[in-house]
Amino acid sequence: MDATTKKNRSGSEGFTEEERAAMKERAAELKAEAGRGRGAAKAAADLEDVLKAIAEMPQPDRGLAERIHAIVTTAAPSLAPKTWYGMPAYALDGKVVCFFQAADKFKSRYSTFGFNDPAKLDDGTMWATSFAVTELSKADEATIGDLVRKAVG
């Protein structure tokens, strides 16, 4: 095994069960998106998928995702909710700007709120693009709102 090959949790090479499940979810999302076309019906179906994904999360992930969804949609109504690898994400012109990843999804210690390349967060030569989230204070909520507004420019 060379230095670039990783072992999954069971000790064998390849993707973990959680990673394979996420890839299958993404393939299903792409297939569903292709059949939805454009416009208000697509937006409504995408939002329904996000709300369903959030509702299916165990606590405390569900509570965090609900709050983040409310913050993002208020701070940047131009972002379109959609699922991305089975998790809530928010896109501009079809490109995911930010996303929430539940801790339970990959059996990790904390949930993640992150940003992708389209986010306009550039600040010098180095800046944060994801944050570990275990709970949300009012200050955290304000920070997320500010980052989302900055991300969409």
C-alpha cells in the first residue's frame, strides 16, 4: 500500500460504508435534478428534499441543521436550498456555496458547516472554509449569518 492509499475503518482499502452511501445519495440527487427541469417546481422539490433530510437527522444534528437552514435562508435568500451528498446545501447558479454535514452522517465527533469554492470568503492567502459545530450560541449564529452574506458577495 503506497502513501496515498487509505484504509477505511474496517482496515481494508477503499471507501467507508458512510462514504459509499453518500456517493449513492449524490448519484440519486443528480438523477432527480435531471428530471426536475427548472423554475419554481424544481425549487420547491429541492427545498422539500432539504427539509426531509433535516427531519430525518437524529438530535442534536437536526436542531443544528434547522437553525443553520433558518440562518442561511434569511442571510442570503438568493441561495437555493438543495441536498448535496444527502445533506442540506445552498447553491447560487447551481453551484453549492455552503453546506451542513451532520456528525451522524460519517460518525464524526462534530457537525460541520462549510463553504465551497464559489463562496467569496477570500481573505489574504489563507482563510477558513469549514467549521466544527457542536452547538450554536447567538454569537455563533451571527457569525454564520455574516459569513454567508460575505460568501454571496
